[in-house]
Amino acid sequence: MTNRVRLELSLRGRVLAWLAALAAAAAWFAGDADARLAAALLAAPLLVDFVAKPRHLAHLRLRVGPRRTPAGVAFVEMLLVQAPGPRALREVLLHEPRTMRAQSAVLLPDLVAAGTTRVAVRQRSLQRGVQAERVFLLATHWPLGLFLARTSVQVAAELVTEPARIPLRTPTLAPQTDADVAPRDRTELAGPEFHSLREHRPDDDARGVHARRSAALGVLVQRIAHGRTPRTVGLVVDLRRPPGSALDRGTRAFEWGMSAAATLLQRLQHQGAVAQLLLLGDTTTGVLVQGPARENEAMTRLAAATPAAFRPLVAGELASASSLTVCYWIVAGSHDDAAERAVPGFAPIVLRGDA
């Protein structure tokens, strides 16, 4: 689809146009030469600005890489702006409604004809979600500011806005003892304890790299920790609304649930645990979160999650979570039925509201 440039009068342009119209009307009715001259002088800047407006603004191209960010966290986006020929573009304003909602447009530097300019823009995405395309609005008042030229540019770049991270009470995040995790000499600490160093392997989590030792030796060195963190922790996120409830209600509680799930998932990954994520919606989907790639997949699912209509759980649907020693159950969709969790040996830690 070809973008178009829309021209509209600015405030000063409207004032000047009204004055030119009044002068032209006076010249028409009075037949006065001075009035005709005044009308011509007032209309001349409007004509010049209209003709000189850079209509090739619609052919400007933007390039931006995929972006993953928690909701509400500021980031700096690097944009590559390619200006078409044959003339340079000046005084171009850039604005992205989704990530610059509370910000004014950014004034770009002069864009050289047939050149590429690198621009850093500070942004913040406030709304959780997944977008496959980003839309940027461009505008310029150049040269005289009497007309405003507007256009929009669509860029095929994924923007994943993960749920916001929120503070959770310490007892909720405390790791539990799992008999098959630690070595015989495991410690009494509440979390993993430093044990040793070894050379980094390709399948290791990069977050465990020891920065100072790696810099000193010239090779990546991995930090090994032993402790009481569980090997696998269940994380059940219930997206279902209560029977007969509208899907568009309880938005605040639902967003809290998504944020709680993302916060727990990130904390478990930092502690070295594997998370078995189950999303109870129209269907039950599961992700075994082990490593950065699976963590990104799980965060993307949480970013795109929506409330689901009530449906009863079928037998065996919680099998992968109920077999674990530790499991968290997040009531996101406001449906909370303790009878569904009454599985022998299954005692999840239930999180709801501002717990």
C-alpha cells in the first residue's frame, strides 16, 4: 500500500488564509487596487508553502529491529531512516502512538537525500501485547509552517510488550526444598549458593557467566551454584472468567495476574529452576521454560493472553503440574474454585489480587 501525504493548514496558516480571504472580498466589492495588492501579498506565502511542501515525505523508509520489553519500562530504540531523493528532508517530526503516548514528537536531524540517518528515540510501551507491525507518524511544517504535511509509515517489526514486573511478598518467592535437586552437602540457604566455576558451554544460560573472571582469562566462565532451589516448579495461570461473567470485566485483576506470572517466571529462571507453565484458557497450553529461548516463548504467550470463558477442567489436565513438589496457581481470570485443585498430593500456592 502506497502512503500518501496529507496537507492541512496550520494555525498560522488558517489565520493568514482568513486575512487573505477578507482582503480578496474587500477588493471584490470595493474594486480597490490596494485591497487587491494586500490580498495578493497575503496569499503569496500560502502558495509558496503549498508548492514547496516535501511531498516525497511519503517515500521515506524506516528500519527497526524486533523489540521485547516489559510494560512501562523505558528503552532507547535505534531507527535507520532512509530518505528518498532528490531533495533533503528538513524539520521532520516522528511519533509512534503506541510507544510515545505520553511524549511529544521527536524532531529528526536533517535527512540527506538518498542517504541513511541513524536516530536514537526514547520510548516506553505501556500496554501488554504482541504486534507484528509498528506504525510511525511523520510530519513537517517546512518551509514556512503555513501547511502541515503528514504521513504514516508501517514497519514490519515485532514488538512484544511483556507484562509489567511487580513486587511480590518474599514468602511467595521463597524456593522450596526438592529432594532430587541438590547434592548431599546442600546448604541451608534459602536459594542457590555459589559452588564453582567452569568453562561456559554453548547450551548454558548466558546470565550465569562470571563477568570478571571471563575478562581476566579471556574466555567465558560459567558460575555453578548448588542449593535448595527446586529442579522444576509448576506455574498454573488460570485465564478463565467465572461462569456467566463478561470477558471484558475484571481487567485490573487480569493484568495483575499476568504481571505476577511474569515476575514469578523471571525469578524462577534467575534462581536456576525450570518452570512448567500451564495456561488454562479455551484450551490448556503448556511450556517447559528452560533457558532464554523458552522463557521468551512463555513471556510472549503471557503478553498475548486474554480472558477466556469458563469451562470445566477435564481429568488429567493438571497432571504435569500436580506431580510437582512446588506449584503456584495464579487466579487471573477471577475464577477460583478450590474443588478443581483437590487433587491428591497437590497443594499449590494460590495467588490472587494483591497477594
